[in-house]
Amino acid sequence: MIDEVLNISKESNIPVVFIGGITLETIDEVVKNRINNIALVREIMGSQNPKEKASLLIKKLDEGKTK
């Protein structure tokens, strides 16, 4: 599924935002595919500690930039 969306986003003249199903457990797939536009709502807002969850997700994304 992610390959199909990546192909669509490469061919599109408008920005494509990936939303849905992105969690701390799946964020590595986002990083691996160098996806730049994502929206994270449920993973952060549904957390017991949204600030901590957001920090963990940002850390994972930042780690991916250095690879």
C-alpha cells in the first residue's frame, strides 16, 4: 500500500500528506521511505502523555534524517 501512495505522491503536482496508521511502531517505515509530509493525531492525542509521545516521534523522525 505504501508503495502505491509513494508513486502517486511522486507523480502529483500537489502536496500529499500521509495520515492514518502512523504510530511509534510504524514510524520507521515512514523514515525508511523518506516521507516528508505526515499528520499524527490519534497516536499523540490518544496517549496518556501526549507531550512525551510527540517527543518520541520527533526523535525517531530526526534520527531518520541522519541516516
